[in-house]
Amino acid sequence: MNKETIIMLIPNYGFGGAQRVHSQLVRAFSSEFNVVEVVFNDDERDVYDGNGIKISLNIPGGSNLISKTAYFLWRCWKLYRLKAKFRSSACISHMEGANFVNLLSFGHGKKILCVHGSKVAKDPNRSGMVKFLENYLLIPFFFNLADHIVAVSGGIRDELIVHFRVMRNKICVINNGINLQMIRERVLEDLPLDHQLIFRKPVIVFSGRLALQKNPVLALDIFDSVRKKVDCNLIFLGDGPLKNELIGNCKRKNINFCDFSQQMKYTATSSVFITGFQSNPFKYLKRSSLFILTSNFEGFPLAVCEALACELPVIASDCETGVRDILSAKSSKANPSLDSPEFVDYGVLMPLVDAEKRYENLVLEWAKTIIALMEDKAEIDKFKRRSTRRSSELSEEVFVERWMELLRLNKPSIVN
């Protein structure tokens, strides 16, 4: 019996969370479907290595409104041709650009959009005329043409319904999932000797891209306050455009640092460590004392799920979407008026910076909360016990089965 073909569309490969989910689904769907992976261009390496048939449209993004429009229409036409060639039963797209190309290429099969991030958060990558057109014209009108929309969190679902008038019956929530078996195996891998020395002290860990969205500068400022009361280290698992700013801030604050990504060697006087991108962050997470997420906005941060799987207590910004879904059993909606720490079922939620919350005061509130938690063994143990249960609910098996349900049966039960 011939297998049906599914097209999986994403703008580009790379290190992002959407790319990771894309690859997870490619591997999972390959058991029942022929999977064709399509990217706009293949300038970046396929880090997560999906195993589908790989096709690049080889069409750039454009530098002005005219070229952007022309290239967008060209992408739609080429995807339409691919849908016809493979007679695909569905095209699943990730991220805004791919979602609009999927919708407007029409053609064979169902159009399934996966929405990974907030559309109302203050994202510098979505601003000006582009954000205006997307928010007030493209999303409210064209998203309703989709057969299904998968929101990765309850907050994103609510945002699409309330802010963009997307029909509720089009949307289902499928939380991203983590491979628990793989994590349990990889936490046992050895660290390089000089990396092991970091863990002679309690370690606060930041795992993610060193970029504005993740706000690693706030993490460093918080640590600078914490270290005056608690003898501990901070480790950044990741790389990105803000690395040099972090290093400059370390120098200004007289914090000794070690950048392993530049072959620097461990020194006992260092308290901040930058590892660069790690294909196995879990062996670091498992040995750490506390995980912090200082992001300005998120969709559904897998880094938090992975920290829970490694039995780490989590302190995180109460972002517009995603974080509360993971850490609280009661609500997925962020609390914009949150002005003090909120201890929820599986971690601690912290206020976001805004015009009415002075940055220095927020840094001190984070530091005070971290110090109190690190000194409270009973509270730490409670979060460790609960993290195991919560991470099992966020397993890749649950995630894949819900996607399979959507593809195979289109059951009403998946609509939240």
C-alpha cells in the first residue's frame, strides 16, 4: 500500500525551537507517511537532522517591500508546484513566513499551521509595517483559511482567538514534547574535566540562545547580586549575538569569566562560564542547582521542559505565552500585573520588566528569590519531586500521538 505524502515547510534550518519541533515531527511521521521537507533556502545547517526528502526553494527573503512581495509570490508558486507534484495530503508549516506561504499556495491537501510564538509580545523582529500588516490584515483574514491551526500553548490559542478573531474550532493546542528516554541517557555522559570543576559550587544555569529575546544580560545582572550573598557560579549554555556584550559586562562588573567556546581554560577565580552551543545540555543541567529563564517573550520554551526532566527547580519570567502553561497546573494565562514572585506548582514565576517596574528593583527581587530558594532545601526537594511528574506529561510520545491523531482521524477531542 502506497504511503500518503506530507510536506513539512519551514523558512530555514538552524538552532531554533521551531526547527527542533519540525525535525521531531519529520522523524515521527516517517513511519506512516512519505515526508518531504521544504525550506525557503538552505543557508543554515540542518542541526537536528530530520530524515525526510529535503528540498530547498532557493528563494531569498528580499530587501525591500517590492522584492519581498515578489519573492513571497515566487515561494507560493514553487510550493504550489511541489504540492501538485507529490499530491500531498497535507502541508504542515512552522513560523509566520512559512504559514502564509502554505495558505496562499493553495493546491493539494490540508493546510496545517503551527504557531510557535506570541504575536502581541514586544518582538524586535516583528515591528513597523510588517507587524501592522500581519496583525491587522494577514492573520485575522488568512488564518481562517487554514484547515487546522496548532498552537503550542494555551496562551497562544487564546491570543489568536481574542486578538485576531481566528475561529476557535480551527485551533487545537499541542504542547511541544521532549524525548525523556534520550535525556535520561545523555545526562550520564561525562563532562570535560575543566567543566566538571564548575560544579564544585552551586551552579545557576541559563540554557538558550544569547539573544535579546532570551535576555541573558538580565541573567548576568541577577547573578551579580546573588554572588554577593551566595558563593556560586553561573553557566551560559548557548551562543549568540549578545555574547560579547555579556563578556563586556563581566569586565565592567569585575566578574571573572571563562569562555570555553574560545578555548579559554578553567580558573578557580572564574564564576561565569560560557560554553557555546551544546548538543548535550542535559549533562550540565543535571549537575546544576537552579535553572533560570529571563526571556522577554516565549512560545513554549522547551528549555524549561528539559530542566524539569533533569529535576531542576525553575525560576522563570511570566512571559505572555508558554511559561505558565508549563509551570502552573491552574492557568495558561500570564499575569501582566504580577509584581512579586509567584510560587506555582512546578516552579517560580517572576514579573517581566515594563515601564512601571524599575530594572534595578526587578534584579533585586530575582536575586532575593534565588537566594531564598537556594537556601531552602525542603522547597528545592519539593520542586525536584514535582518536576519528574510534570516532565512525563510533556513527553515526546504524548506530543507525537496528538499530532498523529490530528493527521489520521481529525478527532474533535483534540480541539481545546
